[in-house]
Amino acid sequence: MLNSRLEPLPFDAILVLGAAQLPDGSPGPAIERRVRHAVACYRDGMALRLVMVGGCTATAVPEAETMASVARAAGIPAKAIYRELESTRTLENAARCREMMVAEGWRRALLVTDSFHMPRALYTFRAFGLEVTPAPVPAPRTAATLAAVVRETVARICYLWWVRRYLTETR
């Protein structure tokens, strides 16, 4: 497809990784900032579709549904929003996105997640053979972000083993 300048679009899709919702099911701060960033990328003509990624974690409503609501409220047409409703962690995000991208014939995607999560997400998605380009979302400097950075440090180490194991077991 072509954008308004008749140039090829840089990406087939913008993949927006999920985050926790608030206890009442409304979007948490990470969802708000990730979707806001993805919407800006969409409006900049980076791709014609947003893929909201994430199943049920903190509530009975999948993260992707909550994220899709935020995108629609920002004016993104429903037909441009795809949902991946099953995955609950980064490893599953990559596996399900690979399935979707293959099924849809998409080759290149822009990957949206918080900057502190991007190294692990990028490693995982590329290990699954996906051609993704990072579009990290700046995270605020808060105690919650500091805790997430510490968690990510440990998770990155674990994922070196988990990703290899998952790919070996599923091939």
C-alpha cells in the first residue's frame, strides 16, 4: 500500500506490547503511553495498522482490548486495529505476533514498548525471526519505573535461556 506521498510505507504493522491495566480494567499508565506513542507513529504514516498485543493478566479483559479502546478514543479507525488476545508475557507476544505476521503476509513491523523493556522485547522478537524496528517509549522517572528496570535486568538474563528453550521445544 502507499501513503499520501505515494511512497511505500516503512512497516506493515505497528506492534504495541501490552501492559497491566488498573484493577477496574481501565488502562494503566504504561498502556496510555504505549498506545499514545503508537498512535503518533500511525499518524506519521509508519504503517496502516496497529496490532494491540496482550491477553488477560490483571483483569478478565485482555490487555489488547483495553489498548484498542484507547486507540479508538484517539481517533484510530477500528478497521486499522488488530488484536492479539492470548499472550501474557513477552515470549508469548513474539510467538503470537509471528503467527499473525505470517498469516497476514506481513514482513516488517515497528515494535512499541517502554524503553526499559525494549532490549528484552527486541531480543525475543528477533530470536523468533521477526524483522522488527524498535520505537521505544520514554518512561517517566518514578519508583515504579525503577522497579521495572530492576525486574528487566533479571528478566533479560532469564530470557537468554527461556527463548532458546521455547524455540527448541516448539520446532
